[in-house]
Amino acid sequence: MTKDILNKIATKFSFKNQYALCTGTSWNNGEGKQNITSYSPIDGETIGSLNLVSAKQVENIIATANKGFEKWRTWTAPARGEVVRQIGNALREHKHVLGELVTLEMGKSLQEGLGEVQEMIDICDFATGLSRQLYGLSMHSERPQHRMYEQYHPLGVVGVISAFNFPVAVWAWNAMIALVCGDSVIWKPSEKTPFCALACHCIIEDVLRKNNVPEGVLNLIIGDQETGKLLTENTNIPLVSATGSTRMGKEVAKTVGARLGKTILELGGNNAIILTEHTDLSLAIPAIVFGAVGTAGQRCTSTRRLIIPETIYELVKEKIIHAYKQLSIGNPLDENYLVGPLIDEDAVDQYKNAIESVIKEGGNLLYGGEVIATLQSKNYVMPSIVEAKNHFETVQKETFAPILYFIKYSSDIYEAINIQNDVKQGLSSSIFSTNIRETELFLSHQGSDCGIANVNIGTSGAEIGGAFGGEKETGGGRESGSDAWKAYMRRQTNTINYSHELPLAQGIKFDI
């Protein structure tokens, strides 16, 4: 099946002879010394190989992106929004084949692959509307016959460094908003999923050409960590949006901060769901299972910890283990399977090491813990459940794998919230309760310290209309909806004097 899908995708997208650099409609091969090969985690089949870009090519494409920005920012915001609208339509047209490619190269289920492309379409719709709403505020001046207001201007070149687990959607979150704001974009995708990125640029190429979008407005470079470092170091890139591990994010923040640049960081998550005695388990169980095993536990919003009151602990344990036993694990291109593979064998090793470590700390393995050797590759593992304590070192870390930790608490909701917050990460959180006092407490300043706090839904599956991001070691950045667009623009305060005098603020007298 995988070869058939790959042949169909290769026919649909030529990948421009697998070039590693694109400046909108111009394609070039990588001139770097290194080469990467993309393998499908489904069965280990080769998708293709690419030469990485050289440092000189990175320097050139930054210069090209700046030239593109100089022209693009002169377009009206609604005109830029019209281009984004057409990009959304092009993605609609290619939704199924791009979703299949996401599944083939990343390994998530086909339903999730299609859902990721739908997320791109949705953000195009959002950004199109936003192009007519890039508003500022008016303020009353303390000086007579003066007017104050603020406005937002295009920022410049935006560098987007994306991760393998959402190989196309996170780029779109950033790029489509940046485009309507008048910025140009340079995208460095994960080395593990380069062909998804190439396909996206193949899809949008005709839109850019038909609308005479300046060269350099949307750019793609296939590179490695050193390539990413070149983007973070360059003073001609005022904003870098990076998605990945907390370790990576700290390096990006340090490098960009040293040159007083701006960052949007979407880093690790260690997300918890709190159950209470007032939980509707018919809602909670499906949400817990999807949150823990969706994308094989490789979402930044995956559910890692389940905080359960001792009064219903045994009942919850029984129901979730029963649900896990119903999970179908196999080729994610076959819609009969709900759980696919991990991205590669390194991820499998991290899964095994985490389970071994938490058991050494005193954890009790309730379900799973094995690599499934009978499937098409060595990347399939059993979704696992471990009884543990929140303070265990392994529980405190994010493991990008389907491992769910059961953590017991008394019936005190304050204890549950303290457990939820007692990790270094602060991305997504959830509570299941029909008691409004419990849910409102969870959403109050005494409640969840995460950037996302949900009631009676799980930790994963964010909508694009809300700003996405987290606190603490998750990075503090915001992408996608709400007013996240402001990060892609520079704010300017304007004061206009229409009087015949020159009064100073704060009543200062300076007569000459």
C-alpha cells in the first residue's frame, strides 16, 4: 500500500526534481555537502533523498526574502489576504493527497493527516478575514487638540522552524498570518519530514505565479540544525518562530535574544487531565484515550498525566485499560487502524527508556510497554499505562510516545490542581467535571497555569480561532488565532498635534 501511495504522490507532486530550496516559484538544488534521506516510519521504505542547502545559499535566500518583503509590504492587506484565500482553495483541491503524504512521511493516522491539512485550510480562511482587521486603538491625549492612536506595520522576514509531528499545519499557522501582515517567510521544516514541505510549495506555486507575488515572499530551505542556527543568528530576520523541544527552544531564545530579536516558541508539553468525583466518564474516557494515543503520543498537546481521585480510581483504571485493549495498531494509511508508528527508532528507544526508568523509580506498568515486532517496521509500540507519582523524574519530563501516567489524589480539588501545575511545562490542561465550582476554580487564577485550559474536553485538538501556546518551559509564545497576529507586526504609537501651540506632556514648561 505504501508504495502505491508514494507513486500516486510522486505523480501528483514532482517535488521539482527534489530541489531543496524554493523562493516562491524558483527552485534550486541544495549545494551543501550533506545529504538526507526521508524514510516512511510505516514500513521503512525510502521516500526520497535531498542535498541540504549550503550556508551561502541560506545567506542568499535571506537576502532574497528581504527584497521580497520590500515589495510585498506595499500591497494592501486585503490584496495579500486574497492571495492567502487562493492558497486555501489550492489546499482544498489537494487535501486528500497531501493528507496521505503527511501520513506516509510522519506516520499519524490518515484521519489525522487529513485533519492537519484541514487545519491549514482553516487558518487560510481565518487569515483572509484578518486581512481586513489589522486594527489599532485610538486614545485620548492629555494635551488639548492632540490625538493619539496606534498602528501596526509589517515586521520583515519571519523564520519558521517546524517539527516533524505537525509537518505542514504549524508552518501554515505562521506563514498565512505573516503573509497578510505583510511579512515574507523562510521555512525550515524538520529533516524528518522534508517532502511534506516540498509538496506544500508545489501546491502554492501556481497561486503565487498567477498573482505575481514577488519572488522571495514565501521561501523554503531544506537543512539541518546548523541551517536553523544560521536563521536564528541573522539580524535580517527580526522574528523566529520555532517549534520543538525545550532544549532546542532555549538555544533559539538565547541566540535570537542576544541580538535583541523576537521569538515565538512552542516547546514541550507535559499535559494533564484532572478527573473529579463529578466526572462524566462517558465524555472523559474517549478524550483521555485520544489525547494519550493520538499521533502515537507525538503531539505537544498529548495527554501525559491522568490525575484521578482515589474514590473512582479503580473504576477509571478498569475502563481505560478496557479501551486500550480495543485499540487497533497498524499501517495508518489503512483507516481501520487508529494508532500508527513512532517517527523512527530513536523515538522507540526513548519510549523503552522512559518505561524502564519509571519502573525503576517505583512505577507500576499496567498495560503495554512492548515494541510490536510483527508489524511492517520496528517503529510500532504498544500504548502504555503506568501508575506513578508526579514527582518521579521520568514523569516530570516529556516523552514523545504513547505513555500515560496514572496519578492518584484524594478528593481535594486543590491537591489535583497543585499536581497538575507541578511540572516545568505549561502547555495544555483539562478538567472533567459537572461541578461548576470545580471547573471555575480550574479556570481561575488559582487554577491551571497552562496556556490552554479546557473543561470537559481533552488536552489535544486545539481550534485555530484561539491563540495557541503555553507558559513556563513551553516558551510563552502564541500562534494561530485571536490576536496572535500582533507578534508578526511592529507596533507604533502616533501623536498628532493639530493646535497652534506646543504643550508638553506632564505639564512640563520649557520656554525659550
